[in-house]
Amino acid sequence: MDNHKSEHIVPYKLYLIVLSGLILLTLISVGVTYIELANLTVFTAILLASVKSILVLVFFMHLKFDNKLLQILVTAVFILITLVLLITFLDYNFR
């Protein structure tokens, strides 16, 4: 905590913009449940949830200002989760 070289000051306006984006994405994800997308329903839900989690990680958890190694590790975890989900869905579709 004390090893930050410089303080990062984020204006409240940016937090409000991100919050409104999160609320908008939540409303979109609720609205998508009323639309019949067939095979794309689960993909759309996971995509919207991923975008929301990335916004929370970057802005509210201050990953944007954190160590580059930690940013790389979080990105690697997201890629790994994506690959596991992709392999799972491919296995499910081709049974």
C-alpha cells in the first residue's frame, strides 16, 4: 500500500460514468433475457458479465494504477477462464 510512487486521483465524474455504464449493462442483460437468442443467450450473458467485471476491476479496484505484473496476471486469468469456458461449451455442443 505504501509503495506507490505517486498518488492517483480519480475524479468522481469518472466513477459516476463507470457506475452508469454498469447500470446500463445490467439493464441490457436483464432486457436480453426477454429476447429469444437461441444459442447466443448464454454467450451474451457471459460477455456482458465479463465486461462488467472488467470495469469493476479496472476502475473500482484500481487495477489501472496497480503493478504491471498484477495486470498481466489478471489478464492471464481472464484468458484462462475464457479458454476453459470455450472448451466446455465445445464439448457440450458436440455431444
